Amino acid sequence: MVFISKRKGFLLFQLAILVGAGFMLVALQGSPDAKFAEDGQLLRPEGYREWVYVGTPLTPNDMNNGKAAFPEFHNVYINPKAYKVWKESGVFPEGTILVKELVSVGSKAAVSGAGYFMGDFIGLEATVKSKKHFPGEPNNWAYFSFGKLPNLSAQAKAQATTDCASCHKASAADDMVFTQYYPVLRAAKAH
Ligand code: HEC
């Protein structure tokens, strides 16, 4: 009797380990990499607010004759796996995804003074580095726009190279990424 319950206990223990390993596998597979639809479009990244935040450029309308291309705050995040490699080697690896979350300029006054304060989430863009998916793009980066609320799309096709990549290639500091505006990435590389 005692022997059987011990044995059962051991089996339960083994089962627990298997279930645990299963969860870990799911967690790893569900880690925040670029995910593509069958037709090759990029699925709108989710959970990116739990990635590594790298910086927030802002090109407000009132400093751009009222017509900035992106008048919102641009909160930029990188997937943790890529951040780790960047930190260790200073290279953006296959599968790097940078998300640019657009947040409106809300109030321009706070108790702390006049300024630009974040309003609401309004849109999303992203760039993915993948030799496998984008062998013909400059440095294998492809660029995506998911539009703005209320018409945020669930997936997006890669933009034409001349629409996005060309400017990034011409002016970004490091492998087409604007690290000159991302203190977190600069600090990690210098580390
Ligand atoms: C005229 C130059 C220019 C063009 C064209 C351009 N970008 Fe950018 N992009 C920038 C600059 C500058 C930044 C960083 C500062 C900022 O966000 O204002 C940036 C940042 C980004 C980032 C954050 C990651 C990074 O690489 O720094 C994403 C994602 C992005 N752009 C997507 C796009 C997409 C999608 C398009 C095409 C629809 C596009 N960009 C076209 C200049 C450009």
C-alpha cells in the first residue's frame, strides 16, 4: 500500500515535471518574435510593451509647420532576444523586431511646467530584420505600417523599399536603426 502510494507520488512528480517543461516550451515558442501570416504579411505584434523600451522621439506638429509626418510620440521597443544579442555583440540578429508605437500629444501643460505630455495610443509601425523573409531588402530590414485607430490592421505587408528603407539606410546611425535617438541601445552596446 505504502509502496503504491509512493510510486503514485513519483509518477505525479514526473507528470509535474513534464507539464512544467511543456509550459516552458509554450512560453519559449510564444516569445515575442515577428510572426507572419501564411501570405507573408507581418501579424501585428502583441505584448511589445513587455519588451525592452529603447526611447521616444517626438516630432510635434507645432515644430514642423503644423504638418509633421508623424506628429505623435514614437515609443520604440525591441524584442528581448534581439536586445540580448545586441548587448553582447553590437549586432542586430536575424529576427530582430523594433516596434514604434504612436501616442498622441495630449496636454501641453502640467504642474511641472509647459511641455509635451502623452495622450493616447493611436497607431503602430514596425521593422523586422530577416534574411530568410527579406533576402532582397537593404540589410534584410523590412518595414510595416499597421495604420492608426480606429483602422488599426491585424496584419501588414512589407512597404516598398523606397518608401521606408531608403531613408533609414541614408540617415540611421547603426544598421539602419536610429540608435542616435535611443539611449538604451547606445548604453547596451557600450556595455
Ligand atoms: C524621411 C526619413 C524616414 C522615412 C521615409 C521613414 N522613416 Fe522610420 N524613422 C525615421 C527616423 C528619423 C526615426 C527615428 C526618429 C523618429 O521616430 O522620429 C525612425 C524610426 C522608425 C522606427 C523605429 C525603429 C528604427 O529603425 O529606428 C520604425 C519601426 C520606423 N521608423 C518605421 C518606418 C516605416 C514603416 C516607414 C515607411 C512607411 C518609415 N519608417 C519611413 C525616418 C524615416
